[in-house]
Amino acid sequence: MIQASGSQKPIQQDQIPPLQTAPIWLNACKKKDPNLDECICNTFQNMFPYLAKGIPEIGTRPFEPMDIDKVSLTKGQGAITLSGAFTNLIVHGPSNTTALYTKMDLVKNRLDIGLFIPTIKVESKYDLKGNLLLLPLVGVGDAKLFLKNVTTHVQTNIYFPKYMNETVMVASSMKVDFNLAAMRVNFDNLFNGNKVLGRTVNTFLNQNALEVVNGLKENIGENLSTIFKQIMNDAFSHMPTKLWLQDD
């Protein structure tokens, strides 16, 4: 579970030893390979189906569906102002991720990744208050979101510390940008259950979904970077570079 503050006891990652042999899902790349970026892209692509199911030997939990405790939203100015959060999110679709590209710079310790997810379905609780373009939004209840053709661009600063005497890769910071082709949403119990106002706001949101998302991009990107960074570090901090990013 990706957690801001969660009820599920987290795995104690520092108690899990690093891999000593390369499993079937981990292909090796050479640092001096002129096609290093393509090789690392294939490494990510090979890992996704296994990460989705969970990889016990490196302590990662399944993320299909992905459980997220909380995604907070805070934007205080402009055409879109919003405060509150989505909680108890259940996210379907990440297991169908395709790695579009990777670009690794071992001099600047930078790793950029492009990802494509055809569909994402989210069910959650919500507690939101604010204004979206022309209309107010106030409500507490259930939310459903459907996102189509999501492309993310992940910029990661990395370093290579020692973990139990093995060199591993760790993300120190991350920035996520994204685009999507379409989105449908439904918020139950808007305005204390006023069906007329609720229908009006849901219709307006669906007609202007991309504009609303664009107004919240920075806030959403920060939440995504927290989630992606945890997934990456939980996995790669237990995968010695000698198994997948070799000197020769």
C-alpha cells in the first residue's frame, strides 16, 4: 500500500537482503553499451508484470490494483481553487504500463522515463471544497474516475549507495509530468446530496475535464512523484547494480 499515513503495516525494507542472482524478470545492461537507454527501457518493461503481482524476494507488494491511502489536493488561486483529499483509493490499470523510453546519464546521475497507461480506473472516497472554473464544488462521499491514454514523463535524480555491501540505485528526488487524452468522473453526494446541483457539477466536470486536470497538474504531479519514487526505491534498493547495470 502506498501510504501517507496508513493502517496496513509497511514492509521493513531494511530487513530484506539484496538479490544475489538475477531472476528471470531482470535483464542485464552494460554501462558502456551504446544502446544503454534501450536496454534499460527493456529492463523496466520486463519488470512491470512481476511488480504488478508483487515480488516477494525484494519485498514489493502487488500494485494491481494499487491501494493508496491518500492523495491531497491544495490549490489556492486562479480559475481553479481546491482543498481536500481523495482517500482509500483503489486504482486499476497500472499493470498495463508500457515503458516508452528511458534516458540514463551516469555523469549527472539522472534517469528519465516515459510511461504509457491505456486506462486507469479509480474508486475512492473524497472530501473536497473549492471552485472549478465557473462552479463551486463541495462534497464528501464516493468518487469514480476513468482516465484514458495517460502518458507520464518522469525525471529522476539518482545515486548509488551501498546496501548490505552491495551497490544499488536509489532515487533521491523525482518530478512527474503527465498528459491524458480523456477523463470521466462522478462524485456522489455533492452539496449534501442535492441531486440537481450534483448532476450539474458532474456534467460540467466531464465537459471540461482536461482543463480542470491541467489546472491541477502541479499538485497531482507531486502526489505521483511520491508514489512512483516509493515503488522505484522499494524495488531497486534491493537489486544490486552488478545484476542489471554492469561495468563490463
